[in-house]
Amino acid sequence: GASNVSRMSRQARHAMRNTKQLLSSRAAPLRSYSNDRAISALVTSLVAQGWRYSKAGRHGKLRAPDNTLVVVPCTPGDRRSHLNFAAQVRRVLQGMEAMNK
């Protein structure tokens, strides 16, 4: 009877409230900087550390805090591209450490 209708509406209200909480607490989707997941993850962590990213032409540009430029391969064709990119970033970081000494 009437109690089933009120119980269903309470359940519906509860479900809607939970859905709103899930949607509002869900983290923003990661920005895709490259088709390669490893490159995109590395760029994401560098941007969080203060590096600046901009898209220009075919490739992205990543600027270190000391204004050094690193080109981000957005559509890498080489299977070693993520390793080469990580090595380039590592060299920039080593250069920044040397300047701070």
C-alpha cells in the first residue's frame, strides 16, 4: 500500500543523493598529453610540480621552472619514445640541480 510507495521514494532519494556525492567527489579526468600513457603520466606529474605545458603545432611544449624547453611527443611512433622523453627530462632536472649548487 501507501507504505511501499513512501519507502520507494525514500530509496530513490537516497540513491540520488549517493549519485550526486559520487559525481561531486570523483576526481577530474586526467588530461591526455600524449597517446603514450607513460609520457602522459610523466607530464602530468611535472605539471603538478610547476612545469608549464602548451600545445603548439604537432607537439606539446613543456617548460621547466628554469624555462628550459622539452618537446612532448603527442603521437609517438617509436616504442622507445617514453624512455627517450624520460631521459631528456632527467637531463633537464640534472642541469637544474647543478645550477642550484
